Amino acid sequence: EVSRSDNCKNLPMHKRNKSGITGVHYNAANGKWLAKIGQHGTDTYEYLGVYEHLEDAIAARKAAEVRHGYHENHGRP
């Protein structure tokens, strides 16, 4: 049994996700990839940056998941 905030760290990928990585999306307005992660226990996000390459945005997101203690299965379909 875990708290709600801990359980939110182990959610499947959202069905509308198009990048294949939770917390990473393409911003068509500037042609770059944005990475973000939910802050523990709040409804706000920590913005991890805007990147030219998808791989860089994924790396930033994965590093933040480790830093915030997300479960290794978080974001899997």
C-alpha cells in the first residue's frame, strides 16, 4: 500500500501521448521538444527545458525521474 503521490509515480503512458515518452512533447510553434515532470505532492510541474533533439529531452526527463524517485515502470504503455 502506497500514498496517492507515490502511486502517481507509477502510471501508464497517457493514451494521447505522441512522443512515446511521458513528460516529453513536441512544440510545433518553435519546432522543439519540451520536457517536464510533476513535482512530488503538488499539481505543478518542473520544466526541464526545451531541446532541439528528442533524445536530449528524453535524457532530461529520465534523469528527473531518477532524481524524483519515479518507479522504473512509470510511463510504460
